Amino acid sequence: MLNLSMLLEDSARRHPDRDAVVLGDTRLSYAQVNAMASQVANLLVSRGIEPGDKVALSCPNLPHFPVIYYGILKAGAVVVPLNVLLKGREIAYHLADAEAKAYFCFQGTPDLPMGDEGKKGFDQADGCEHFFLVMADPSAPASVEGAETFGQALQGQSPELEPVTTAETDTAVILYTSGTTGQPKGAELSHSNLVMNAVTCNRLFGADATFHERHLLTLPLFHSFGSTVQMNAGFSVGATLVLLPRFDAEQAVALLDKEEITFFAGVPTMWWGLLGALDGSGVDVKKIATNLRIAVSGGASLPVEIIKQVKERFGVTVLEGYGLSETSPVATFSDPERDPRPGSSGIPIWGVELKLIDGDWNEIKAGADSADVVGEIAIRGHNIMKGYYNRPDATGEVMRDGWFRSGDLARRDEEGFYYIVDRAKDMIIRGGFNVYPREVEEVLMTHEAVSLAAVVGVPHDSHGEEIKAYVILNEGASATGDELVAWCKEQMAAYKYPRIIEVTDSLPMTATGKILKRELK
């Protein structure tokens, strides 16, 4: 028997009065978060949700997220976190694909009307039976017509709960990821996958409940980096999570100072932003440096110059790691017993193996010049997903004999440190978000004027890569690049739609008709 929610329950028993989550002036203790999560579980059980049923969640970094996340788990159900930027048609796809029975969705803001988009998606997903609109003010009426609010639904639910038994191999969370087909797939992660990853993170960070860790959490909780490395790992040792719903460098720096933060994790652009916001901020940089104990970066390789500047200003060395949704997510991390290697994603974490393989799964053996040999990373261990939900063929393509092939290319030095060379060749990483060209191309080609589309990543100073599309129009049709950009903005999440669209008469192709994307970059 094992359930990921025990991480919260255990800390609520040991540290009931300690702050679990902080947002502005709102501070909720472990006892409060645990009681509210039990209310969520009782709500779900009262609505007929059974162990193994899927429950979707769209919510930014607010106290509602851990309350609902752990509440779903307490009911024995499966959490399906969704990207908060998804549009109605995309939400409908995810709800249907995951066979979700219920859906919790935050109301959003005027700039990001999540509630409206969520209700549109719910209305299109026939199998999803319950929609709960999470209002910023629990007592407020629904901002979306016809929706039941989370506050209303929770009234009268008991904060006491008879635990639901789950096995360690039962699915706890389904994280959606895209493959080379561009079709989002749900990676099934078990209770064991996620508990082991959280515990292993704390082993790496030297974290335990005897020291009161204070995290600044700006990474989105719907993403595995934020949910595992900070929320699950943090809750397991009674840490306080200071939430920032949207990364703002000046706000982040102010919170590092005010809340005496000991742990910060971010993608490279966040670290770059923090350094830029220090000067003229009026914060006590020396105090921040004294408190900050752990600095973590992931999502992309951190430039050596930023590592150097963080060490100078904050007095800590940024530790880097590598992983994927399919690996819970952490697979490699800086070796805590050795000096970090700039540009390296570290070594395999405890209980996990890595090797480099060729296209036919053959291992690329170490040799005299092994540090220069590039291969695809394959991973085996306690962190590997059960498979892609309802997709045995897609699972079979990436898993063999317990090994998962990542699609990422790397080299390994003589001391066993891994260096990511390239992502799967077509994937675009825009501001830390993975964007798969084919998915964008398929949406573009639903436009009445578009005949053919090719999407590539082009260099961008702050985002790393920007999304650019080349389109050929249907004969007799007319549309400008700007018009198509505006249309795409309505169809796709903000991180996904192309900012540059070039209308062209032809695209470079091979003799077999395959588009030569390398000539478009």
C-alpha cells in the first residue's frame, strides 16, 4: 500500500502548525491544507468518483493547487494536471483522452480566462461528468454561467477522511507530453514513481524535516519539475512553499528577502531575470545570500556565465539536472559529492541507470574517445513511467526491457557526467516549454486558406527559440502572415502559437516529398 498523499499527511501529523503554503498575506498550515484536501476527497467520493478514476486540474500556483491535487489522491483517484494556457479545444482533447470523470478549473483573469476556456472544453467532453469552477474568493458566485463553484461544492464536506487504499503500482498522476507525432500523450506515473523521485530529490539536497526549508515556487505546478522537485519533495519534509503564480523577477527577489527563502529552483531565464532584478531593488542581497542554501536549474542548459554570476551574488552554486515527464521527472543531477561541471546535467540519481544507445537500441560502449561520442539517452529505474495511457504502440516504441529511450542526444565524459547535445531533432523549446512542430502544423492546416505548413524554431534572445511557420496558401486564397498569427493565437496556448508566419510559394523538399526543415532555420 502506498499513496503519494502520505507526504502531506505525514507532515501534517508532525508539523500541524507550520506554514505549508504562502501566497501574499495568505498563510495555510499543514493541518489546514490536509483538512481541506480531505474535504476535496470526500466531495469526489460523494459524487461517485472511484479509485482509479481520472480527475483533471487547471490551476496556477495558488494554494488551491496542492489542496485539490492531494485531495484527488486521497480519494484514490488519478490527477491529470493541465497546462493553464490551453484553449477550449485543447482542454476537450485532454479530458476525452484521459477519460476524466471530473474537472477542477480556476476562474482565471481577464488576460487569461481559464474558467471560460475550461467550461468550453468540459462542454465538448461527453464523458466528463463534473465541472468545479475554482474562484479566487471561495464565497463568490460563479464567473462562468451555469458552473458550480468549488466553494459551493465543498460546503458540508468533512475534513476527516477514511483513507482509500492504493497499491504502489497504481497510477497517481497522468502528465501530458507530446511525442514526435505531435499528438499529446498521457504519461502514467505511479505512486511509487513519484514518492521515490521526491525522496531521492531530498537525498540529493540534504533535506529533512529537522531543518525548516523555505521554497520560492515560481515553476508551474502543472509541470513535473515544480510538482516533484518542490511541491512533493518539499511537502515530504515539512517545507514552506511560498507561491508566485507568475514569474516576475522583481517580485521574486523581494520574496527571497522577505520570506528568507532557502531553496530556489528555476529554468535558466528565471536565474537570468533574478540577477537583472537585484540592482536597484532595495533588497538585502547579503541576507538573501546567507539564507539561500539550494539553487537548482533545469529545462535547458544554464550558461556558464550565469552560474558564475549566481555564485558571486548569491554565494551558492547552481545545481543542474535532467529529466522528462516520463521519468517523474528527475533522471540525472549534479553530484553533491563532487564539484559541478558547467554545461553538464550531472550523473544518474540514486536507483537510476543511464546509457547511450543508437537508433536500434544498441548500447554505445565507452572507448578511448567516448567523451566525444554522441548517443541517445536511455534510462532505467524507479522513475520510469508505466507507459502512455491507452497507447500500447507508442509505449512500445520508447520502452524495452525496462529501458526508456528519451529522444534526447548526449555525450558522457570519462567520469560519467552527461552533457545534453540536442533535443529530439524537431522539438522547439520556447521559454522552457516544449513545442512540437507537427501539432502546430496540424492546427494551421485547419485554416481554410492554408494548404501546407512547416514549423521550425528560430533563435531568440530571451526565449531561446521562437516559433516560426512557413505556409503555402490554397490556390485563389488570400491571407497575410499577421492574419494567420492572430488566428493561431485564438486556437493554441500562448506558448505554442507561431509569432512569425511567412507566406511562401514553395518549401524545400526531398525527392520523396519530405520537407527539409534544416533549410528553413
